[in-house]
Amino acid sequence: MSARVLLVVLVVLVLLFALGAGCGATDRRTTFSCSREQQRAWMDRIFRPRPVASGEVSGCTTTLGRAFVVPGGCTVVVAPSADRFRRLVVKGAKARLDTTTDADGRSIVLHAELTDAGSEVTIGKDGGRINLKCDDIQLCQAVLE
């Protein structure tokens, strides 16, 4: 009985190999059917969390995509959501941020220096707080995207 099962498995493997080789699944193929940008877009669509919506933000600002003044320091609060993860890009110059994420009853704090390129912050389903602080000056600007 076990010899028959082994023979059937071996025949199936040989058929799958022949089918794969016949369809062009060889290591000699050097081009893909889509460009690198299209591959990256598909990967982002599958694995990258959705951005935080403007209605989910309160505190220093409720508007995404527009610069706002940080008067020495302020806190942006992101509301809880049904989504497991969301992303928020924070841009600014001469400022730093402390992100507090509530997860499973614990608070996790992350620190980052802001740049014009932006820092991407991941927000969990329980929401979070982002404390923005200006470096050595009383006023600075930031943008949430």
C-alpha cells in the first residue's frame, strides 16, 4: 500500500515539474510581465496599512496635508479604529516626535527626529498619541499626511 502511494506522489511531482517547465517556469527567464513600479504598487496594496483619515485625527490639527504651527509642543490624538494598523506620515523641520501607542493595555513610546522627508508612524487599532516638540525654538511647523 505504501509503495502505491509513493508511486502516485512521484507521478504527480513529475507531472507538475513538466507542466511548470512547459509554461516557462525556468531560471533562464530574466524579465517580468510588470515593471518594478507596478510590483511595488501591488506590494503596497497588499501589505501596507491604509492611511489615517482626517476624521480620525484631533488635537493640534484635524486637517491632513496642510502645514500647521506647533506652539512649542502639542499632542495629536488618533482615534481607535476597526483596522488593525493604519499609517500616518509626519513631516516637519527642527522638531521631534514621541509616539505613544496603546496595545493590549500597555503603552509603547517611540522617539524620532522629524525631517522634511517625513517619518511614517504606524497606529494600532486602539489609536495613539503623537507628541510634537520644537527643538530650541518656540514655534515650528509640521504636516500630517
